[in-house]
Amino acid sequence: MMSTFDHVKRDLWDQFGASIDMLENAIEACPDLLWADRSRNPEFWYLAFHTLWWLDYYLHESPDTFRPPAPYTLDELDPADVRPERPYTKNELRAYLAHGRAKARTTTAALTEEQAMRTHAFGKRQHSVLNLHLYNARHVQHHAAQLNLILRQVVDAAPRWVSHAGMPLDAPEKEPA
């Protein structure tokens, strides 16, 4: 029998995972001509990257020890709004999305009730770990919606709403293709 907190974790992942799935669908739907269109500010690829970078960052145990995987840097933290030197490719962001999804799923599955209530500091913000997960999911969903709006405005098509995570929290991990 599942505990109340196991139900909370399952539901948290169901919506967190759905927001990540929506981000993935927007990335996949983006036509090549729009991906790095310099006339758009922000560029589509950059908004997707920004979302994935912060997903990764907020899932890390401490901002002091966070290091994103290569080729990404800590430039997202620079108050001067330093942007990457080049547009990241869809394949690079697909890999970063897979990394973020796995990290979010693993972190959610391993979460204990004690950990969820622990105060977690990110900069000036003090959150419970549970609140930080909700904040992170909302951030992903916010930018997935922006990407979908861009797609609707530019190509008059956008992916459909995802109501639940494609992979339940208790499903076995799939082997990478």
C-alpha cells in the first residue's frame, strides 16, 4: 500500500514530467528555419536551452557545487546576460533534456518526506525542497508555453497539451536508443 507521501511524489512527477514532455514536444516541433532565427529575441533554441539549464540547476543539491554537463557553462548565472557563443543544436538540447528528465525523475523518486520539507536555499530564495520542485515544474511549463506560442505565431501549429507524464514515476527506466 502506498503512503500518502508516495501519492504526493507520484502526482508531483506526473505533472513535472508532463511539463518536461511539453518542452520536448515544442523542441521537436520547431522547424530548422526558426531554431536559430537571429531576428527573434530570444531565439527559440536559447529559450529551450535556458529552460533546460535552470531545470538542471534547480534539481542540484547545492548551487555552490552545480556544474552543468559539457558543452554548457555557468554563464546563465552571469548578471550581464551572457549568451552562449553559438546556437546549440537540437541534438545537443535533446541530450540535455534527457539528462534533465532523468535527473528530475530520479530526484522525485528518491525524495523522502523529511527531505521534501527541508529548507533549500538558492541565492536569496529559501524554499522547501518540495516547493522548489513545484517552482521548477512551473518554470519549465512557463517556457514550454512560450515556445508553443512562438510556434503558433510563426508556423500556425503547436504541439498539443500533455496532461500526464509519458513515463510514470514507478515505470522501469528505458534503455537509451
